[in-house]
Amino acid sequence: MTSRGTVLFDLFGVIALPQPLEAQAALVATAGTPAPPFWDAYWRLRPPYDRGDLTGPAYWREVGTVLGTRFDATRVGALIDADLASWSAVDEEMVALVGELAATGPRLALLSNIPPELANHYEQHHAAWLQHFDVRAFSCRTGHAKPDPAAYAWCLRALAAPPRDVLFVDDREENVAAAHAAGLHGVLFTGAADLRTALREHGVSAAA
């Protein structure tokens, strides 16, 4: 791959930061339930929400049902707001790297498992750097979530690019393995400094 290829980024855990502990605690407090069953329901029901099969209110009503409770409209709204807040922080070093790459030549794209409310939130609040991505494969709009092979196939069709010309960056090993199986190059993200090294090894330069 050369700098004329495409770098396909994951969003959460790469450019956006993981949920901080205080935000996790705020979500559990908003739900008013014990943490272990809350997180079990939260993650077990997340795939259809990420794919756009469920709206935010429908997702949270299902979470409540699994927890044996009923979230009213006020509680659902508070949970949506707390969830958005928990995923809203970004790694400014990575945002800067995205800007550098945009200035030096490789095409940029996003492949993210993201529910509809969060996708809208990012487009409203992070438009300045999202504009660098020619393709934004948000799972809630494509209907395909990683590591489903269809998610990578959707990206390749949208990019009109052969897999060998795409370098995929993700913080989860199963997603990188799925990218490899689809014929893409893959890098497991462990930090901005290591990513810069990996990019150079794949012939991609950033204007640092």
C-alpha cells in the first residue's frame, strides 16, 4: 500500500475515547439498577441498536425489560443523554493525526459501530474533522456492524477500492482479523505513536 491508498479508521477506541469510569457510573446511576446486570443488558442489546434496527427509545425500553423494570419517557431521555455524553470525548492527538493525513494524500474513511443518536451527535459536534473522511460507514446507516464481513464489503463498494489498497485501523483484534479475512491490510490500534510507526511501515506518511 502507498500514500495513494485509503486508511479506514474505526472511531471508538481509536479517534474517540472509551467511556470514562465516571461516565459509566453516571449511566448506571441514571438507570437506577445494579451495575453488573445493567452492563450485561447494555452490551447484549447493543448490536441491533448499532445496526439501526432500534431507535434510542426502543433500545432503552428493551434494556429496561431485560432488567425487569420500565423506563418512562423522562428516564429514557436521560439515559440517551448520558449515553451520548459517555462516548463524546475524542483523542486530540488522533484528531491532529487525521488532519495531517488529510493534508498528505491518503484517502480517509470511517467504519464505526455506532447507533443513530450518536452518529447524529458526532456530525453535529465534530464536523470540522469528520469532513476529512470521504466515506463514513456508520453501522446504523449501512445495516452492517463489525466484524460482519458485510461491513467491510460495504466500505469497499463505497470506496470503489480493491482490498489491497485499504489499511484498516481498529482497537479490537476480532475486527482487525475480519478485515484481514476480507483482504484488507490491518493494524491493531494501541496508541497514536505506534500508529504513526505502522503507517510509515505501510508507506503512508503524515505531515508531522
